[in-house]
Amino acid sequence: MLSRMLNQIAQSPWARLVWAGIAVLALVQLVAFYRLCTSQVERAHVRETVAVEQRNALTDCLDYLHRSTISSCARQAASREADLSAASLEMRDMPRMRPGQAVLNSAVPVSYVYH
């Protein structure tokens, strides 16, 4: 059935135009797919960068602020994030934090502080 259709197209006076249209359509789809994949990869890189920056900020907070805890640093980070604009592209795909929620879910709070 497909071979009959292809033979009819090949015998038509419009055959070259049909095949050119099919080629253009395939090329447009390939370009659109490439752009979609590229944008997804860029967004993943941005999410990874933001996550690394959040971990670094938490580490710096714990290292440089006297008597700081994971919870106090997480609250400080959450209040700063609330002040930022939610419309920025970098933060659009990141999950939103509720006030008081820890920046790192894998962090284990401790009940002692080194002096």
C-alpha cells in the first residue's frame, strides 16, 4: 500500500515539489528538536549551578558565622530567597522553599556547637 502511494507520487508532475516539502518538514523538525534539547540541557546546568551555590552558601554560613546552626543558616537563606524575584529564569525550575525549610534535605542537624 505504501509502495503504491510512493509510485503515484513519483509519477506525478509535482513529485519534486512533494519531496522537497517533505525534506523541508523533516529539517524543520530536526532543528526544533535540537533547540528543545539544547534549552533543556541549559536549564539543567542552571539548576545544578544554583544547587551548588546553595550548598556553598550554607557551608560558608556554618563556617564563618559564630555559633550558627544548619537551621539558622537555612532560615537566613529562605528569607533571602523570598526577597528575590520569582520571575528570574534561573529560579523558575527550582522547587520553592517554605520559610524555615532546610536548604539541604540531606543535612543532619546536630545538638552541639564547637567553641
